[in-house]
Amino acid sequence: MRTDLLIGILFFLALSLQRSGSDDDSAELARKIKSGDKAAFEAFYGKHSAPLNSFLRSKGLDQQEAEDLLQQAFLIIWEKRSEIDPSRSLRSFLFTTAYRRMLNLFRDRKDTVSDYAYVLESDGQNPEESTETREAIGHLHAALNEMPEKRRNVFELCYMQEFTYKEAADALGVSRKTVENHMGMALKDLRLA
């Protein structure tokens, strides 16, 4: 398999999950939510609901399942608002909460689809290119499934969900250096695969 094709696919996957925007005001927003400000919570919901929905759909959930998990994650934020630490990423907590609930759903379902069921839109490629793309995605799924759980989680947070290393470290309860190390190993695994 060509390395440039794999890199292109990884780049496409990263671009397909929209970045939620600047987090400059996230600490202030978190403080307001912590104090019970409903308008701040609505602003947080408006900013992060579409990217979270896209992330959940990219994992193979149908629209209803994604919407249910999204609502549950936001409900947990609101119910636990008194425990919010404004110095930590609330976005990170939201995505991690939804991700864990999704894994629980997959674990409990009998018809579990791949945890890495990504859908690429047709771009008019010829059949040979489409076959190469499908094979490359298959290799990507296999490589992700072979990674140790922590490494895979770090890769998903940093590359697929576009968390910063600091946000991923906060979400996973590890140091930033640990996240950097796991990302380096994950990228090495993918290059080898």
C-alpha cells in the first residue's frame, strides 16, 4: 500500500471532523455554566453539538443513537455543573463522556459494527482508486484495532477529535508527555501498517 494514500486518508478523516472553533473563551464559558448560567450552557451546546454528532456518526452510529448519546453527554455536563473545573477543558470532558457511552453501547449491542466505521463520500474516483481507498481504510481499521487501548484512545482524541495534547491529557488523566509518547507510537504503528 502506498504511504501517500494512507496519509491522504488520515488527512481526509481529520478534516471531515470539523474543528469546533477557538477555545479562547472556554474557561469563562465553563465558569458561567458552573454557576448555572443557562445561556452559557446553550452557547456551549450550540458550539459543540454538531461536531460531537459528526464524531459519533463517524463511528457507525445511526442518527438516533448519535442524538441520544449527544443528549446524554450534555445532560451529564448540566447535572454535574457544580463539579466543573474551569481550568480543564469542558469540551474534552463532553467528548470523553460521549465516547465512553458509545463504547458501552457497542459493548452491550449484539450487532456491533466496527468501532472505526468511517464513511467516505464518493468523489468520482475510478474503480481502481476506490478499491485502493477501501483497502487503505481496511488497513487503517486493522491498525487501529491492533493498538493498545490507551494508544488508540490518545490517537482518537488528538487526531480524530482534534483535541490538543493538553486537552487529551486532561480527559485521560495523564501527563501531556504521556500523550505525546502515545501519539508518536500510534503514528509509527500506522506507518508500519
